[in-house]
Amino acid sequence: MHTLYYAPGAASMAVHWLLLELGLPHQLVSVDLEAGEQKRPEYLALNPNGVVPTLLIDGTAHGEAAALMLHLADSHPGAGLAPAPDSSRRAEFLQWMFHMANAVQPLFRQWWYPHEPAGANHADAVRAHAEPRIAAEWDRLDRHLADSGPWLLGRSLSAADFYLAMLVRWSRKMQRPGTQWSHLAALAGKLKSRPSYAVLRDREGLDEW
Ligand SMILES: N[C@@H](CCC(=O)N[C@@H](CS)C(=O)NCC(=O)O)C(=O)O
């Protein structure tokens, strides 16, 4: 049994989406980020980083959205959302998962929490720095999808695509949202039309893409 600590639309969203996509029984526990529930001792005991998501797997707490997606996809090979470790496409899959976790998601952290790198006085500069770097990531990813899509692994849908769709959604209020790149928009649009997204949207109360 899985229990997901989540906040609507946050990094927990892609984990929630995979739980639904894989048809795994799970419970949801809402964490009110505005109220700072993620910094309370009882939550820090589960996730010392004080962020969502946290996933309890058979009662043990685990964090890091990308790692949780990898784990869920690997644990349910029948769904085909991660190439097997001995597959020729495994390295490519891992490359995209780690690229998004190490290079793309941290830029969003800067955008959503611009005071963190250098204090509130520099928040505008941090955002101004992050946005073009996110656009450069969209350039690269869109080019890859144009050349080798429609999914990150070509014709095979994988957990990496759900991760990418969440990141594209996070850019919706930027001057240049990821949906301005046609292949990224197509990928996100196809994933949004899956039945799992309708459930996710209703459960998390997502009123906008
Ligand atoms: N590397 C972490 C980052 C998670 C993260 O930054 N979560 C944000 C929401 S998207 C959060 O919990 N923010 C609240 C806070 O930092 O206080 C992961 O991928 O799980």
C-alpha cells in the first residue's frame, strides 16, 4: 500500500499521476504548503528536506519525485513505463530522468522560490535569470522530440514523459510557457487527454493546466 503526501500541482503531481496510471491502490495526505505544514516536526520526520512529495511504501517514507517515479515504473514492468535495466534504451531513459531532475527542475525551484539563492532583494534577478534558461531547456527538449519523438523515448511512452508534462505545466505563467513549443505542447496535450489525468485533475483540484 502507498500513501502519498502531496500538494496540488506540486512535484508530488507526477508521482500521483503514475500511481493512477499504474492503477496502484493508494491514500492521499494533503500537505498545506502555504501553512508551512511541510516544515513541521512530524512531517520533517518523514521528509527531512521539508518538501513534497513523500511516499510511504509499506510504511517507510521515501522522497525525491524523480526517484519515486523511477521506483514505481520499475516495480511494475508490465505497464512498460521504464525500459528494463538490460534494455538498450535504459541509459537514454535514465539520462532524461536525471537531466530533468538535475538541470530542469532546479530552475523551476529558482523561479518559484526566487529568494532562496541570494535573499529577497535579488528575487527579480533570479527569476530573470531562470526564465531564459528554462526556455533554453525547452529548445533542447522540443528539438529532441521533433527529431526522435513523439515521446522522449521515441515511440515508447515512459515515466519520463509524465515528468516532462508536469514541468511544462509549471511554466504556464511564464512569459514563454512550454506549450509555445509545438512538440512539447503535443506531448503535454496527449498526456492531458489520458483518463488518469482527468482523475488527477479532479482529485488535486487543478482548475488550470
Ligand atoms: N527535489 C525535490 C524537490 C521537491 C520540491 O521542491 N517540492 C516543493 C513543491 S514543488 C515544495 O515542497 N516546496 C515547499 C517548500 O520548499 O517549503 C523532489 O523532486 O521531490
